[in-house]
Amino acid sequence: MAATSPTPLPKGPNCWECRYMAITWDVRMPYGCKLMGFRSKVVPSLEVLRTDGRFCGGFSPKPAKTDAQKVSKKPVGNSSQRRENDPRRPVYHINLIT
């Protein structure tokens, strides 16, 4: 008797890569789907699978980031470099003990 290898289960859409995934302000329902207009305790694709029995059909991948949208290592705006440039400036330490 030959052992058959189990067939891999199909993977559903990954909400973290979907343009409609949302993080809500509601602590009890932290995830949301902008396309279907609902909030959930679990990732929306799992909620759709649990409710409907099928994978989410509204998945749309996020647009690729252009060079202008990529994160830059440069400081934003007019950041002050005073402490790095003026070592005579005192450093104040604050002890936060609660």
C-alpha cells in the first residue's frame, strides 16, 4: 500500500498586502475591510472565510511604492542638530519613577 502525500491546501489572500485592509480605532474590533465595510476581531479574510465559506473575492494588491514614496534616512523638515554640533550644551536627565 503506497502512502499518498497530502495535497497542499490553497492559500487565501493576505489582508496585510491588500489595499482595502484597515486598522480601526476600536479595541474590540481592530481590523476592518474598506471594500466590504465591516470591522472584525480577526483579519478580514479569515472573517469572510468563516462566514461565507469561500476565500475573499475582493482582494486587490497594494500599489507598488515609487522611489519618492520609499523611506528616506534624511531628517524631515528643519530638524535641530544643536546637541550634535554644540557639545557645551548641557544634557538634562529626567528620572521617571512611578
